[in-house]
Amino acid sequence: MREVAVIGAGCTTFGEKWDTSFRNLFVEAGALALEDAGVSGEQIDAMYVGNMSAGRFIEQEHIGALIADYAGLASHHVPATRVEAACASGGLSFRQAVIAVASGLEDIVVAAGVEKMTDVGTGASVDALAGAADREWEGFAGATFPGLYAMIAQDYMHRYPLTREQLGLVAVKNHYNGARNPIAQFQQEISLDTVLKSSLVADPLRLFDCSPITDGAAAVVVAPLERAREFTDAPVRVLASAQASDTITLHDRRDISTLDATVAAGRRAFRMAGLSTSDIDMVEVHDCFTIAEICAIEDLGFCRKGEAGRFTEEGITALNGDLPVNTSGGLKACGHPVGATGIKQVYEITKQLRGEAGRRQISGAEIGMTHNVGGTGATVAVHILGV
Amino acid sequence: MREVAVIGAGCTTFGEKWDTSFRNLFVEAGALALEDAGVSGEQIDAMYVGNMSAGRFIEQEHIGALIADYAGLASHHVPATRVEAACASGGLSFRQAVIAVASGLEDIVVAAGVEKMTDVGTGASVDALAGAADREWEGFAGATFPGLYAMIAQDYMHRYPLTREQLGLVAVKNHYNGARNPIAQFQQEISLDTVLKSSLVADPLRLFDCSPITDGAAAVVVAPLERAREFTDAPVRVLASAQASDTITLHDRRDISTLDATVAAGRRAFRMAGLSTSDIDMVEVHDCFTIAEICAIEDLGFCRKGEAGRFTEEGITALNGDLPVNTSGGLKACGHPVGATGIKQVYEITKQLRGEAGRRQISGAEIGMTHNVGGTGATVAVHILGV
């Protein structure tokens, strides 16, 4: 296989973007990525786009062709493929682009992710998102995602030493980081008190434990490493691309507070890269809820099971800690346009590795990781990037 | 890139399958394919599944993980990825599996397609299918797929010598073939009179010019050619995999009765395989409507523009003709579970090349082609397979 590099990255601002459309969001992110890469549309060999549920959110399928068309690439008939794995759609889109370049079939490939979630009401949005779980065994029984992750949190807190305050500190940290990210949906710091006094959503999760409904798009351009310097002085190498599945329902799991697909994808990624946790300078994990970040840090191997609460409280995952987690603000503060999140994680690591992360820059960052989850962990994509 | 071969194929019967579910359809096709390949679940390295609109048809997304789980493959955390490009979802699923094996990243990969369309009413089904066109510029204006293809037919018949009778003979031929296919939804022959006297749907298209609403699933197993003989004495080589996009709307096209994405994908496939039209022993084309088969034969280069009506009338595309088209019965008679169709085409060519096509067998078949279309031609996948 050929080695692959990220040669450009672009991202819209994330938020409730009433003034724009699904297709315009994609075009904006795509144009930013191409400009960043110094690549023209004619040079693009293929496109992948991660999108969870445009069918439900905007009654539109056939997303690959739509975005190729609106990006102006229909005239040279660029292959364009939508990839879907619920909230891991972006991570899988990136992975398919990496595989296409690694295979030698394509050279310059765009991997994008996009979701427009606010064109339907909150109820319809929550119901669309429930399509990431098992509709027959979870959705029809009334389980929504806050409820499912609350069960994980209940189980976790019953078995391991995690305090309500430690859980809240995940959100406090991610808002701190988001306040330093110009694309973030919530660019303000919050106090622990804000989390603890926010509305109860599904015990023990409160409003500020939950990632928001978000519109947004992100895109990156990948190329063979051997050609990367034609386009950029700062190529970011793809050191590993790993993916794993698990049962779609929580009740079929061996253990609901360990995400086995995260464990498997993490191990595969470290093995592929020939690296270990100590090599990682920073990681973007899938904090759709605060408890998800707690589990992710442990399941990826950065600390032992039951230690992530203390880890967080001690500031190890903070911007100035030993293992900065979610420097972008994560899903919690940067926002979570579900199909775009996996690509935004790659965008964030790319910015960090190129030293372009402004007030949230990790100094001397050389290796970063992304961790993107679909549903309650039925799909996980892990990537390791390095300079 | 490594050469890739199909080592097994399975398909459910197609039809209105009230007695089974989306997930069971997939499991049945997957089990048939694995049994055919002599591969156990533990040997599977990755899965791809083509599905257009489970979000609309059964309120379920996250299809890759769902099928991996119900296929019993969650326990070893097999990567499973859904691919969507409307009615070309199956063709793109096959293509992604081929790329994954060609890259060297994976060895034994399942490419599947599945759609359960009858769990909603016909109106909801037609509206879901309209998501394959541009919802903002076509769907919201009232255009459904019969209407869009009727416009293609009107334009075509205005410019080229195609009679209403010739158009009807496409359906007659495909029903003749479907009557010889044990998985086909409609296993009965029809007369030209049946087509011409059937209800008018969208002038000039009548009921028997249209493919039906169908439930079904298909799966194939691909592997590196160098390993294929571990599993089968009759590997089917993937000689070319090509994909092309076009504008999503008809009104943005240069010419609405030539599908430029078919032209582009066809040329790319022939170039990749180093073959020409005269090398093809049979082709499965995307006859969602009879006019689509007419256009496809021409746009792939099997005859000049305007000749496909005569070509059909002269029996050249018949089972005993020089270029058998849609030996399976095509979408018209075999049925069209949209996400599964592209894989069923590969299944049919595999059966033909292995000499297992029973009463519809093309004697001495060595090279076959598949042509799978999304929407009105905004995505096209073309594959060439050979022994």
C-alpha cells in the first residue's frame, strides 16, 4: 500500500446555521480545503462524503452526486461516494479516501462530512438520531441517545470511582477549549456549577453533559505521501486507519461501560502505526456525552478503567496537560453535526500538527489521534496522524 | 494494486416479502454468499453494504453495524461500512470492496446490498425514492422518477427513431428472462400487448415500462486473485471497476437522453480492462424503466445513438442474441430492491460465468459487464468481470 498524507483541510463554522443549506455547507468546507491544499477541482480524482441522515433531516439521499455537482465537479464526472455509519460517518469517509489513495487507484481525493440538522424540529431530529441505535430493539422501546448514554453512565458510576463533579469537568474543559476555537458552536467558558445546575436530561446526564444539535461541514484532501510536497510544505502523514464494529444494541454487549469496538480499533491503529499511547501528543475523542469521553480515554488505553475521572480532575486532559483531549472543544463545545464530526477531528489534528491552532495550540505536537463513534459504539474509527 | 476476484455469491428471492425483515434479508443473502464461497464468518476482514434509504423505509441508519451484528460478526469487530448512492448503492458497495482488497488492506471482504421497501406504503416509498433526485429542484416541484424518466423518453423519441412498440419489447424480453430466473420477482412472460395496454404512468411510460417496488438482498465475497483458489475452482476476476458522476438534476444536463456518466464510466471500465464492447458476452444494465435500457446500451457503446430500439426489435439483446442484455430479467422482471440491485447484477454475471444460470445460461460466456445507475444518471458504476 502507498503511504497517504493530508495535504489540505477546511471547515465551516459549526452552529445553528439557519442562513445556509446542506449543499452550501459542503461547498464552503470543500472550497476551504481545496484552497488550503492549493488543489483545483480538475485535479480531484474522487470524493467521499460522510453523512448520517440527510434522508430524515432534509429528505435527500444520493449525497455523493449532490455534493460533486454543487462543488462543480460533475463536468468531469468525479466518482463521489457517500459513506454512512451514524455519527462515525465522517471517520469512515476519511478511511475510505485513505484506502482509495493507498490502493493506487486514485491520487487526489476529498474526504468530507456534512450534516444539516436544524431544518427539522428537535423532536424529529432526536428521532432521526435514534436511527443510529437499533430501531426495533431500542428506538421503538423509547430509548433515545441521552437515555442510552445515561445507562452507560449509571453502570460506569456504579462500578468505578467517578464523581458527578469529575463528569462535569469534562464539559468544563471542552468549553474552555471551544472558547479558543473560532469554528466552535459554543465559544464560551463555563463553570462546573453551570453543568451541575443545568436541566436533568437523563439521570445522571444533564444538559451540559450533552453535545448539541449542529449544522456544519468539514473536508480534507488526501494524496499519496510521495506527491504531497507538490502541494504543501507541511503534509500530515496518515500513520494508521482502523475501524471496528460491535453489537448495535447496548443490551447485547459483554460490558456496557467498556466500548469494545474502541478497544479493538485503538489496538489495530497502534499496531498499524507501530506506536503506543505514550507517543500520542493529543487526541480528539468522541464526547457526544461527557461519559463517552471518560470511556474513550480508558478504552483507547490512555489510562486504566476507572481512572479517567481522576485523570480529568487532575488536568491531564487539559490544554496544558500531558494528554490534551479534544483541543477543538470536542463534540460538546465545538458542536456535533453528526456526519461532519469525524472529518472535523482530522481537521483539528491537522491544524495542531501544522502549528496553526492559535490559542489552543499544543506546542511541539507531532502525533495526534482521532476517535469517532457511531451509535453507542457499534462503529468506531480511529486514525493516527503525524508530521 | 492487487487483482481481485469474486469467490462466492448469494441472493435472496426478490419480491414483496412481507414475512421477513430488512436484517433477515441481509443475513439470508450473506449466509448464501459465504456458503457459496466456503468462507466462515471468522475469515471475513471487512463488509460493505449498499443501501439507499433505510432511514426512510424502516427508520434505521447505521446499516453497516446492524448487518455485521446480525451476521454474527460483531464478536470479532469486523469493519462494516454502508455506502449510498441511491439505486447505485449496490454497485458502489461492490466497488469499495474491490478497492479495499486491491489496496492490500483487507483480504476477504463481503460486498452486500439490501433494501426493504414494502414496510411503508407506496406513496411513502415513491417519496423516499424521490430522494435520489434533487429534492429542492425536482422533488419539491413534484417530479417523481417515472416523471423524470418519461421526460428522458419524450426527448429521446422526439430525436431518435424509437417506436412505442420497440420500447415495450424491452419489457417483453426482460420478462422472458425473468421467467427463467428462480430469484425473480416476476417469473412470467408477457406479451407486447400487455405492455401497450397497461396503465399509463407518465407518458409515454406505462406500468410495464417501470421496475417494481421490491424487497431483497444480495451479497458477494471478494478476495485477492492470488488467494481465490483456496476457496473456489471458479474464481471470477474483476477486470475493471469504474464510477462516474453527473449533475443530480436533469435540467442541468448537456443532453438528457444521453447519460454522460454512463458514457464516462463505460469508457473508464473498458480502458481499465483493456477491452472493447465486442469482448463483452453479456451485460446487466440498469433498466429502472424501459427507456433506461435503451439509453444504456447506446451510452455504453454497444450501438450508436438511436439504434437501440432496432437492436432490441431484431433480438440482438435477447437471451439467444449477439449481446444478451439483462439475462436476470433486469430491474423490470427480476425486481429492484434499490440498494441490492448493483450486487444482484454482479451475482447474475458470476452465475453466468460459472455456467450456473440454468435455463437462462449464455453458452460459453467468458466476460460480462454490470451497469448500475443512481437517480437519473448522477451516479453510474460499471464493472467488467471475466473468467
